[in-house]
Amino acid sequence: MNATDSLTQKNQSTGLLNLAQGNLGVPVLLLTILGMMTLPIPPFLLDVFFSFNIAIAIVVILVAAYALRPLDFAVFPTVLLVSTLLRLALNVASTRVVLLEGHQGGDAAGKVIQSFGEVVIGGNYAVGLVVFLILVIINFVVVTKGAGRIAEVSARFTLDAMPGKQMAIDADLNSGLINQEDAKARRVEIASEADFYGSMDGASKFVRGDAVAGIMILFINIIGGLAIGMVQHELEFARAMEVYSLLTIGDGLVAQIPGLLLSTSAAIMVTRVSSSKDMGEQINSQMFESPKALAVTSAIVGFMGVIPGMPHVAFLTLAAITGGAAYMISQRKEKVEVERVAVEQAQQVQEQQQQQVPKVPEIGWDDVQPVDAIGLEVGYRLIPMVDKAQGGELLSRIKGIRKKLSQDIGFLIPSVHIRDNLDLMPTAYRITLTGVTAGGAEIYPDRDLAINPGQVFGKIDGIPTTDPAFGLEALWIDPGMKDQAQTLGYTVVDASTVVATHINQLLLKHTHELLGHDEVQQMLDMLAKHAPKLVENLVPDTVSMNVMLAVLKNLLMEQVPIRDLRTIAEAVSANAHKSQDIVALTGAVRVALRRTIIQSIYGNEDVLPAIALDPAMEQLLLKSLQNSQQNGITDDIVLEPGLAEKIQVALRDATQRQELAGKPAVLLVSAPLRAVMVKFIRYSSVDMQVLSYGEIPDDKQITIESTVG
């Protein structure tokens, strides 16, 4: 069985498992509702379904009350529809039982309907009819109508605000404040919000229709019950009226009370405001934090309590409770205010004492400033480029570079410390890494840089220079000549982009120098949230922090991202018992990351062109490596100067041929030679990647373009 068949079988098994676990729940519920409308149901099952309906309504209203924002219960419109259908199906089923078996007595339609008909309304069908009509009026006129209006207005306003929100997301994305994943998540949230309020606008109609259907079912059941009881079962009018009215009203109350709960839930959902607090906390913090309101309420209720004829105990007790709450809140706020004033006074006294008795500052460790990991020094004419008040864009671009590089590499790139340096030329800048100059150039902030990518179709006037980031020929031109230069094939960028690109290239080249123990510890702490057992057994039980740091530095030095820290940690843990050698562990990690490495070089290509060593040359290098290892040198080879120079020339020629053909320059060697060839190529200044045969995925095909011998 190949990999595709295995994956298909796995997906089918997963689908069957999901189907068995819960995907049948909703279809079975809908078929059950349809069955209740068409098939006769015994009274015992009616009791079960009525109890289930009441429980569902209670769960829904509690979830609505505890939700922090409407989208936390986005499935509510669907729940409302299904519960409404369930309640109507129960009405149909109970109507069938009442009309068929109602002549036998109050428990003919089940204990739930009998309890609501006898206990809740005291067996008086007139009282039951009045209570039922009051509930319908409350549900239909007050709760449902208001909730429907709010849902309609909310849906309209949400749809009207969607274009503005989408433009705001695009603006944040273009400015670098958010990335593509954040923008996608925010767009999905906006669409979900619009869908929710649109669904709530339609779902409110279900509740209104349910209330109307309840009234119609009530009268139909009473009229049909009288006709069936008097004609078919020969009951007297009074007896038929008593039996069928109590059963019908009990049935209506059983259905109407859950309906009122769901209507209230809908009203709560559409009137909620997104907050970090649930509804109870919002009410406590916004209604009962004002002692003045509670004190005035206490006075008014107390005055009503002393009026002759009023219920003194109830009013005076409530007045005492509200008055006591107002006093407690007032005392608590007064205590907080006293503490705040005391702190301010203490700070003022301390400041006065410091002003009166000036202290001679002592030299301390604060005076010894640490070396900046990344620094940017600018001449005084370049200060407007880094000053937001003067419209400088360099700061925001550097932040965007740090964010993008941190996401690609896998750890947080340190901040760039920017300062002016009067020792520099007015239009010069200098980039430092750990206090050492890594690069710099002189630029013209009022001009654009036209870079010659290698193929231009004409000349343009400007100040000749060299692109500081890539070393290409370039010209500083007037901004008005930008379109002409682009037409001739030049790549035109402004001065801020030149500096930002230079910083980006230097950081890519020296990323391994920015990684330290603190960064590795933070990476392991983040990994521990998802794989705690792996991190617990890794450092320091399996390898030391120094070994882990050295492996990660080697990967970064070879331009391998360390985003997939879990795979790196698993590879180190699996091979550490064989050897603690840094080179060996790095090779094992590279094999584990082979798909990432291949994708970064070749993309999604299935055929991988590469350069190989001549078999004789490879045997010679292996023999030299073995001799070096016997002499105590584990990661280097000793070659004659003439042979080393010939290998360098051959590698450089092969690299140029690959670049002219538009293919990546990759040298494919055996695993023992990979590390030493990487070191050899780095010292030779050849732009070439080195892979071992074990780093090629099984589903990729290698084609040898040339050999080096």
C-alpha cells in the first residue's frame, strides 16, 4: 500500500469515527421531530420530551447569560430554530393524545401536562386560560417584539459598518501592524458577526410565529376536544369543557414557558455588549457602584413604608437593605480615596526632601551600559528619517523587518537601538552588531536609489554608487525621474528602504550571533506549553543548555530556520544518547528538518537539480577526513593548497552555471563530508548550499547537473 492509499484510508477512518461520535446527532434529532409530528407517542415519552424541552430552554438562557460576547454563542439562531421545531412537534403530538385519549381523565396526556393543568393553575381552566394569555402577551408583545427590533437594527448597522472595518484591516495590514494571519482572523470575525446578527433577525420571527401558533393551537384543541368529547364519547358539555380545557391549557403552558425562556435568551443575546465580564458582573459594576443612587432609593422606599396602609415590614426592610448597601459602598470608596491622597502626599514630601537635600550621585552598575545587540547610528541629516514627528518611516519599516524575520527564523529578534552620531558624515549611517560595526554607507535622503538588477535598457543621470545591501551598481536620482528609471529596467527605492534592506540582509547573515541562552530558554518555555514532557526530559537531562544553543546556532549559520522547535528537540533527544557532538547532532536535526530545508531551497519542485562530487574526489576527501579524525581533528580536512584552490575554482564555476540556468546551486555529498564542505565553502566565499543524501525526502527526485572533480 503506497502513501496515498494509506492517507485515503486514514481520512476515511477519521470520517467514520467523527460520524459515529456526533455527526448523526442533528439528523437523528430532526427525524425524531418529524416522527413526533406524524406518529403517535405514548404519554410516558411525552413526559420525557416535555422535560427535555424545559431543560434545553434553561440551559440556553444560562449560556446566554454567561456569554461574554454574542459571538461566543454564535450557534444560538440554529438552536432557537431547532428548539422551536421541537416545541411545535410536541404540541402536535400532545394534541393528538389529548384529542384521542382526553376523555379518560387528566393523566391521559402524561404527568407533565396534568401537573401544569392541576398544580400550576389549581385545576381552574379559567385561571389557566388567563395565565396562558398573559404569558403569550408578554412573550409576543414585549420580549419578542423588542428583541426582533434590536436584532433588525443591529444587523443593519453591522452590514453598514462592514466596508469600514474591512478598510481598517487592510490599512493595518499595509502598515505592518498585523500580519496575514491576524488580518484573516479579523475578517472572519467580521463576517461571523454579520452572519450572526442577520440570523438573529430571522430567528426572532420563529419565536413570534411560535407565539401565534400557541394561541391558535389552544383554541383549536378546545373546540376540537369539545366536539370529540360530546359527539364521539357522549360527554356532557360541562365535563367535556373541564377535561379538554385543563389538558389543552396545561399543554399550552408546558410549551409556552420554555418559549418565554428562549425569547428572553434571544433578547439577552441581542442586547449584550462585548466585554470581559459576564452579565452578572456588568450589572454589579454598573448599577450598584453608585452610593448616591442607593441612598436616594432607600429614602424613597422608607418614606413609602411609613405611609398608613402600606406594607410597613416589606418597605422598611428593603429601605434598610439599600441604605446599608449605600453606606458600605460609600465607606469603601472613601477608604480608597484616603489611601490615594496619603500616597500622593508621601510622594510630594519625598520630592521636597530630595529637592532640599541634593545628593551626589554614586557610581553604580547602572552607569555601565550594556552593549546593544543591534544598533543603528545616523548622521544629523538623517535624523528626520527616524523621527515620526517629521514624517520619518524608517522606524515602522524596521519594526516590520523585525516582525517578519522573527516569524521566519523562529525567535524574537532584539530591538534596534537608534541614535545619532556626530562623528559620522551628515548623510552616513552605520549598523552595529554587539557593538561591532557590521556595515554602513552614505545615502542621500532627498533622492531615490535606482538599482541596476543586471538588465537595463538605457542610461539615466544620477550620482553613481553601489547598493549597500547587495553590492549592485546603482544611481542616486531625483524623485521625479522614478518613472523613467523604472521604464528603463531599474529598481527604484527610497532612502529609508535602502537602510531597512541593508539591516535586513545583515540580520539574515548574522542571525546566529543574536541567539543566546535567554532566547533559547524562552523558546523552550513556549514549547513546554504544547509538549511539556519533551522539554522536561530534554534540558538538562538529555543535553545541556550549551549543547542546545550550539545546535541552534549551527542551524542558523547554515540558514535553516528554527521555527519547528518541536522537531528539533525530538531529533536532539533521539540522538543525544549516541553522541553529544555538536556536528553530529546538527546533522541529525537537519535530516529531521529535511522537508523544510528542501522547500526553502527548491520550493515545491519534485525534481531537484544538484551538483555532486566526482567519486574519486569524494573518496579523497573522505580519506583526508579520516586522517584528520585520527589526528584528533573532528570537523576539518587537510588539503594541499593547490588542490584546495582547484576545488574552489570548480565549485565557483559550477555555481555560476547553475545561476545562469536559473537553478539553485546545491552541492550533494555524503553525510560525513557535509559539515566539512559547509565550512570549506564558507571560507571560499562561494554562494552554495550543501546537502547530504540523507536530507533528500523520499518523494523527491535528484538530477545531477554537473560533477566537481
